Amino acid sequence: ETLRVNGNEDTVYYANAFDPGSPPQPNLCRVFGWIYDIENRPVVGAKIEAGIKKVPLRYLNVTISPYGKSTLSDDEGYWYLDLYPNSSLIPSNTKYNFNLFSPSGTILRLETEVPEQGTWELQW
């Protein structure tokens, strides 16, 4: 984050380290994030979907298409999905379609690649 200071007053900021945990298999990436409403309150029970509709889509020698997972945000607006990195899929030039739904309808849509790393924070 960028902090701009103007003047000569002191301010103390506190932060806590966050560990999203590890995916259940080392070949997956834990994609995570938080969802807040327009008033910066957590959105509870929002549905997050991630999928690739490319056919055929393979991981190693197994056909996995169409591939998709979904989850709901918790009381703090937090969510995560354990997904295959795009570089480990065949074809590797695919992208995930992320969709975020609230009780009032679709909030956001994003098409992006999941990196080959243990965890990754998705920013809409």
C-alpha cells in the first residue's frame, strides 16, 4: 500500500500477517480474496466461481474439461479456491473465468491466468 504523509504528526499503524494456508496438493494454487460491499462491509455468502470451458482440457494425461469450482464467502467476506495453474494445463494458453455473484446478481467477472505458485491473492 502507498502511504502519503503531509505535516509533522505521528501515526502508528498495526498489521497482522495473513497465511491463507496451503492447497491440499502441491500441484495446486490457493487462489483467495475478500469481498466487500460499497460501504466496505464484508459480503457474506457471495458465490465465487472459477472455470475453464475449453474442450478438451487436460491435466497431465487426464481430461478435466469442462473444469470448474465454486465456493462461498464467509462472515469476513473471505473465500478461497484450490485451482490448477494454467501453465500445468494442456493447452496452457487457457484462462480462468472468475464470476462473483451476490444475492442481488452478478457483481464482477474477470478472465485471468492462475500462476504456478502455492498461493495467490486475486484482486478484482
